[in-house]
Amino acid sequence: MFIPQLPCDCLAAVMELSDNNTSGSSLVYSMMMPLALALLTASFLVFPLQERETKAKQIQVMTGAPLWGLWLSTFIWDYLTYLASSLVIFAAFMIGDTQKYFTVDAAPAALLLLLLLYGWGSIPLAYVFSFFFQTAAAGFAVLTLISIVAVLKPWMSPTGMIITIAVWALDLSNQPDLLILSDALHWITSILPAYPASMGFKHMVNTSDFNTQCDMFNSTLKEQLCDNLYIFQPNASFVACCPKCATTGMRVCFQKRSYFAFDEYGMSQDMLTLTINGFIFFILLFLIDSGFFTKLRMMLQGLCRKKTTPTDTEVTLDNDVVAEAELVNNLLAGVPLDPPHETSLIVSGLSKTFVGANRPAVNEISFHVGRGECLGLLGVNGAGKTTTFRMLTGDEVPSSGDARIGNTSLSGQVRKKQASADSIKPALCTLI
């Protein structure tokens, strides 16, 4: 029987099919791509931060714009911007993918879906981070640094805590204790969108690399190889790629892996994590912006704060201050007054004590504003004028007390109250 002469590199290639779960290319893509995307998504922190610092958002809320509407419009615009950038990235992969990692089988669909879900999970994270910084530069730098720590190579980061490499190394150890540590580290750090995106690129490249093992030769050469292997090397691993593999009954035939499998090789876990991240960060965003955590902190501080005992050094209130407080109490209690008072704003015992302060910035202030009257506050620096207006407009949560505009209470419905406060102008000059 005639046996065709085969190149040496072909003979070497057919001896062993790789079942390795990690390739060098997958590690490169899993680290470099999330870093590039992190720089893009961190930029979406700038606009909401500047809106908050310049009080432009506060003005919009005071004029009746719903909180969810502001965030929805911001997210739609930002996501469309991100989508345009993602399509450019996707096109670059389709054009320049010389190794066929992203252009074979269902890889293009998996790549596009991964990019879209990363935007869904990372943009609301940027919104959440905008609440913790006063300058856009600081917020952008910190958010980007967190993504870098999550995926960068050890020799490029002084921190030494490189999550992607750590999880990969722990998985390769095959030690039960280290595998438990790897799983714990994996799920804890999955809250950062850069990490599941990194793992998604890793799984995508590995799957493409695995699926193309049987396609290294053209159909003619592959047929010749298989004919010779059936006779001379029936136990060679490349036989799993041959058409007659099932007839030998000696091994499991080669089957391509799915990019969307929900196992250790597929990307479904990473995509699901990014999807959940988006919902988590949006819920966290609305809890922060609605003042939930501030109110919770104020409540805990009120429970832990020591009650001060009256002393002889307490300030004696002026008669007009006492009279105004009594009038406010009567108005709130519905006591008939002569002459009747038509009020637009009633403030009762409004106080604000900041964290770590020994004395309140605003101490139980009470007053009312009648219909047709104007309100202005005069006082020295530090008297609490700005803090009072911030509490009246809902920009600051009071420690105690209440204010009413019409029938709307500050403590009960802050957003509706803000919509009724369009005649109260903030102390800052804001341009929209």
C-alpha cells in the first residue's frame, strides 16, 4: 500500500491534541482588553460627578424632573456612546484577527455580546463611584486603578495582588485547599466588571483555540493523515478528528466546545455575572441617590449619640424666636389663629449635626413663610445658611425636625418636596 510522504511538522502536530484549558494568547487578551475597556467606561463617571458638584442635577430635580428619568436619560446617552465605541472595537477584531480567535463559528456573536454586557455592568459602577469623589480626575484615576489591579500582570503592578493571574495559578495547582481559595477569590472579585470581562476573553480565546485543533490541515491532507493513522497509529489522539473515529470504538471523537456553555470552558457564567452586576449597581445607585444610606447612618448615629444634659450655660432664646416657634407649632397642630395665616413654607425644629461635630450646624430652627412672601437668610460665615437651604431643597438630610411646602413633608417625600421647591434658589450659580 502506498503511504504518502508527509511533512515532519504535520507528523509532530498529529501526535497530541491539546486539552489545555489556558493558552498564552488567552492570558494576553484577558488582561489587555479589560484594561482598554476600563479606560473607556471610567470616563462615564465625569458627567454625573460634575452635575452633582455644580448642582445642575439638583436644579433639575427641584423643577420636577424625576430621579429615575435623569439617570435613565444619562444611561441611554452613555450606553449609545459606549455602543459606538464597542462597534469600532468589534470591527477591528473582525478585520485584524489573523489567528481566528474571534471570527470562527459563534465567536463573533460571543464577542459582541460580551462587549455589550460589559457596558451594562460597568457604566452604572462609574455612576456609583461618582458619589465618592469631588473631582472627576480623582474618580477616574481610582476607578481605572481598581480595574488595573484586577487584571494586570504581576511585573507591571507594584501591588502584587493580581486577581486574574492569582485565580489562574490557583486553578492550575489542582490542590483542594487552593481550589477553594480560588473559587472564593473568583466570586468575591466578580463584583468588579473588569474581572468577569477578563475571564470572558480568556474563555473565548481558549474555546477558539480548542475548536480549531482539528482544522490545522486542509481536507485533502487531513484525509491522508487519517488513512495512515488508522493503519499505523490507531491510538494517536488526532484520530479523534477523523471521519471514521466513531467506527473504531477506541476513543471519544472530537467535539467542539460551545462559547455559551455554562461550564468551566464557556462564557455564560461571565456574561451572567456582568448582567447581575448591572442590576446590583443600579439598585445601589438609587439607594445612594435617594438618601437611604444617609438616613440609615443618621438613625444609627441617633441611637449611639449620648444625650446632652441641660446646663446653666444654655443660650437663652429671644422672645421673637420663641414666639415664632410657638406660631409654627400652632400652625402644624391646626390651631385656629386670628388673623388666619396662609403659609407656603413651615419649618419646625430643623437641625443638622455633621459627623464628628461637637455642636449642630443648624440648631432647631423654626419659621414660616406666608403666601406672597420671600425668604432670605442673613448671618455670618458658618451660621448655617447654606446648610438650611440644602435641607429645604432636599440636598442634605436633616438630623431632626421637618419642613412642609404645602402638604408635602421634607421627611416623608423628599422628591415631591423638591419639585415644589422651584422657587428656592441654591447658593451656587448653576448653568444648565
